[in-house]
Amino acid sequence: MSSKLRVAVLGAQGRIGSEAVKAVEAAEDMELVAALGRGDKLETLAEAGAQVAVELTTPASVMGNLDFLIGHGIHAVVGTTGWNEERLAQLDTWLAASPQTGVLIAPNFSIGAVLTMKFAAQAARYFESVEVVELHHPNKVDAPSGTATRTAQLIAAARAEAGCAPQPDATATALDGARGADVDGVPVHAIRLRGLLAHQEVLLGGEGETLTIRHDSLHHSSFMPGILLGARRVVQHPGLTFGLENFLDLG
Ligand SMILES: NC(=O)C1=CN([C@@H]2O[C@H](COP(=O)(O)OP(=O)(O)OC[C@H]3O[C@@H](n4cnc5c(N)ncnc54)[C@H](OP(=O)(O)O)[C@@H]3O)[C@@H](O)[C@H]2O)C=CC1
Ligand SMILES: O=C(O)C1=N[C@H](C(=O)O)C[C@H](O)C1
């Protein structure tokens, strides 16, 4: 058997999965051992000797796939969205029964998006108001995006730690959705527009000034270095890792 990392891709015909297949094939230290789509048998992964599976399917499919992967000791790099406390608790239970297995869940694999989250959390305590706007292609099935949800959670945690007051908002009447989704007290607005891929703005407002932190993923190639890094690192990190920043030296 070669010394290359044996990698599989789930969701291999999808928008990001098809790019991931090409990226793994092009990586000198990796071998693509399986590329599965909907309906393909997961047993193929064990037969092919996959060490790591890159999971890029749908929120409806990801848990079933992870149940199989963890149960078979196959490490997972997960980009699929749809995470909540209940799902993460289920993962913890599965991982407790397979303690050598590593799972990385990355709400976003692009370095710019990871930095956006970090900078937004750093800035959040210094401004009275903060709102998140995420903008995506209209084929996206979930809203708000996993990245925007995570960004808002990090902002809220930073503000709580700093003892910030609730945001000012005098809205007394509003159409449903007009003020966005409330994620831990941070309004998150989702735009779906033909021509876009994946974009996010964090708008912060204080007395007499605003700060806007914006990130644009212009092509799925922006996610590939993070996916490859995740695959290389997850095999050395048993248990659940949430966020690619844990595998980066961001200071
Ligand atoms: N973390 C990150 O940086 C990024 C995350 N994403 C996330 O990745 C996910 C996929 O996005 P995207 O590629 O745009 O979506 P697509 O719909 O283009 O791709 C999903 C693919 O998964 C397939 N699929 C569904 N169920 C299964 C299954 N059980 N086993 C194998 N394949 C399956 C689908 O097949 P079918 O068409 O037949 O349903 C489809 O080909 C989303 O949750 C998205 O938010 C996307 C980009 C970056
Ligand atoms: O569906 C997408 O396209 C993306 N999904 C992820 C998310 O929901 O945050 C990551 C990126 O925004 C692209």
C-alpha cells in the first residue's frame, strides 16, 4: 500500500464536491480512493481502505454518512452545513464509541472567511451594534449560511464575555423577517442572488462611525486549501474539532 493519504469524497458530483475531487487528485500526498454520490454504497469506503472522507453533501444526508464513517473508524472532514447542539451531541456520542477517530467540521474552508470570523469577534465588543449579511447563489438550500450562523455565535460570545449591553433597536412593528434571523441576539440577513457564490459582510456601528468587514469567495477553489489541510490534520486529531481555525496558527 502506498504511503499517500487515502481520501474519499462524499457528494462528489456536487458544486464543491466535484472541485474537491480534483483537488485531492492533484495533491501529491493524497490518493483519491472513492468518489461517492447519492445512492452509492458507503461500504465502498471501507473496501477502498479510505482513511479520511471529505463530506460535502446536504444537511439531510450528513448525519447518516457520519454515523457510518465514525463507526468504521474513518476520519471525516465535514463542510456540509446544518449543525446545531443536538447534532453535535449525537456526534460526541458516536465519537465516544470510536475514540481514535477524528472529525473536523468547518463552517467555512476559506482562509478569508475564517479570518472574517476572527476579526468580527475581535471587533464586536467595541461597537454598540452589529449585524451580519450573508449573500449566496440561489441554489443554496439552507439559510442563514453555516458561516453566518457561526460568525454571529462568535460575535455574541465575545460580546457576552465583555459584558456588552443588548443592541439598540427601536423597531416596534415589522414584517416577518424584515429584521433578519436572530442568532444569539445578532441579526443575520440572507440574500440569494444569481451570479453570486459565497459572500459575507459584518457591519458594526458605534457613535459616529461604522466598520464593515467583507469577504467574497469568488470560486470554489477558495475552499480547497482548507479541505486539503483539514484532511492532513484530522488524522492526528481524534474527537470533534469545530472550525478550521483550530488547525491554523492565527495567533
Ligand atoms: N464549509 C465550506 O467551506 C463549504 C460548505 N459548503 C456546503 O457543502 C454542502 C454542499 O454544497 P454544494 O456542493 O453547493 O451542494 P450540491 O447540492 O451542489 O452538492 C451536494 C451533492 O451531494 C450529493 N448527495 C446528497 N446526499 C448524498 C449522500 N447521502 N451521499 C453522497 N452524496 C450525496 C447530492 O446529490 P443529488 O444532487 O443527487 O442530491 C449533490 O451532488 C452544503 O451544505 C454547503 O453549504 C459549500 C461550500 C463551502
Ligand atoms: O452553500 C454554499 O455555497 C456555502 N456554504 C457554506 C455556508 O453555509 O456557510 C460555506 C460557504 O458560505 C459556501
